[in-house]
Amino acid sequence: MAFFWSFPSVPLLGLLSLFLTTTLPPPSNAALITTTNLRFRKPSTITVNVPVFREAPAFRNGETCGSPFIDRIHVAMTLDASYLRGTMAAVLSILQHSTCPENVVFHFLYVRNEPEVFSSVKSTFPYLNFNVYLFDSRRVLGLISKSIRQALDQPLNYARIYLADILPVDIKRLIYLDSDLVMVDDIVKLWGVDLNDKVLAAPEYCHANFTNYFTDAFWYDPVLSRTFEGRKPCYFNTGVMVVDMNKWRRGKYIQKVEYWMVVQKNKRIYQLGSLPSFLLVLAGNIEPVHHRWNQHGLGGDNIEGKCRSLHPGPISLLHWSGKGKPWLRLDSRKSCNVDHLWAPYDLYRPSKHSFEE
């Protein structure tokens, strides 16, 4: 059954103003994915409790849009049951603020055969243009090191490293987005950033204490500590990236990132999940994008996830990186102020309705 749907665009006004106070064959029981259809070989079906969502409206292209078959905007995200509610909100926000929503193609990566999840995406977004791809977790199981938060250790968090291997080779440029964010601006603006011959573009934060992302074992090692010589390393968040796929392939960036994952296994040079390996390879050598495209850290820190306020300045994308996720905090009635910026994009339909004064 083919998984291709498209979706249109309706402008949304000023919500923010209200709240600114190495390739392996797939295992024999895995789903095999092509860019046009889903095929299952000896499917190992996993029954999961998938939230029920209301159907999203159909968004259509504006008059100035090019062909949805030629002028495509490719967006990659991960897909699993535990973050599905966040994914649905992210997709809705992108489409709702896009001038040319029918030109946006979503590429979802998954590690487990969860048919209910695929069906939920289809029923919630009947017109969505999307494909799903199996990420073989065996590529990273021997490379993942335990981090400070269990959620960061999941194989799917490392799938972004392998996008150039998994997605079709005719995709030259790609936007990668995490599932815990919403976009409040037209994605075509992010798609059109000038990479200036760099492999990757992302908001860059040079005032962050970069040394905190690596352990003393790294900084006191006479060889490892010279890794950043000749470049000015700045923090960037890998939840929002524009990637030149051809440069990623030609530059063998998969192998470069994997190298540092092996070093980490042996020497424990950082505490987080996949992020530090990206920093080691690319920090100080990316094309910086305006900070408005990743208002990150809204989920608080990685341990307690306490509430945080918005950063000053304009906002095009809000990102709940950190432990606290807006749907969990809203459901527990322990929400932060910023979580109410996410709520309008929540398509979740609870089985029981409660009425409050």
C-alpha cells in the first residue's frame, strides 16, 4: 500500500504574542521500505497503544507555488509510538504555516514495525505526502554509550547520522527536525538558506560553555584535546538541521561521526547521546542560521526538565529539547507557560473528556 499524501496551507496569526509575558541487511522479521510502498516480510507485529487523533484539515498551495512534483521541500523526522503525539503536532504546524504545503514531502524513519503508528499518520493526515523507511538499529547498537538520560540512548536518536544512506540519492537537500517542536513560520524560508558550500546549516550558539559537552577525559588527553584546533567550535542543536546530502556522502560523515562513537565507548569523553559526536566533527564548520529557527531548551535540562522561559528575539520554531515534553506536562496538569504555545497544534483526541470551570 502506497504511503503518499499531500496537504495544504492556512495562515495562522500571532499565537506567540499571547504568551511572550555502515549498511547491514535488514533482519528477516523487519519491515522493508521503499520510497513508494510498504512491504512486510515475516512481519513481527508489535501491538502498541497509539493515541487517537482527530483528522487534520487539508492545506492547499498558494497561487505562487511551483509544482509539488518538482519544487519539493524534503523534511525528515523519526516516527515511533512514544513520540507520535509530538510528531503529529510538528507536522501540523509545518503545514499550517507553509505557503506551499503540498510541496512538503515528509520522510519518516522508524525502527519497529508498528502498523498502528503508520495507520494513525495516514488517517490523521489523509492528504499528506510522506514515505516511511526502516532504520536498522543494528548499525548503532554496538556504538551507543549510556548517557545521562535513557531516552537519549534509543537507536532511533542516531538515525539522523545515516539519512544519506537511507533516503533516495536524488534528494540533494534535506531538513531534519526533531519531533518535540512546532514551526510558526514558513518552512520555505529555512529550506532556502544559503549553505555557502558547507555540509550543514543550523542555528549556532557561540556563547554557550562548549567545554561542558565533554568530560575531563577528553580535555586532559593531549591528543583528543587538540581536536578543535584551527576552528572556533560553537554549540549547535542537531534537532534542526539543513543538510547537503551529496556533501554528507562524499565527505564520509557517517564514518567520521561513528569514529567518535567508538572513542566514546573506550574513553567516555561525553555524557549526552548523539549530539557530542556531531559537535566533534562539525562544530565550528557549519553555516550558521538565525537563532529564530531553533528556540531550543524549552523542555528544560536533561535531568529534571524544569520550566524555562523563551529566549529574547523573534521566533520561527519552538523546540522542547530537554527532559520535559509539552504533551506530558499538559496531561499531568504541571505545564509550563511555554507548553501552551505547543497546545494549539495538539491533534490528540482523549477518550474521556473532562470539563473544568
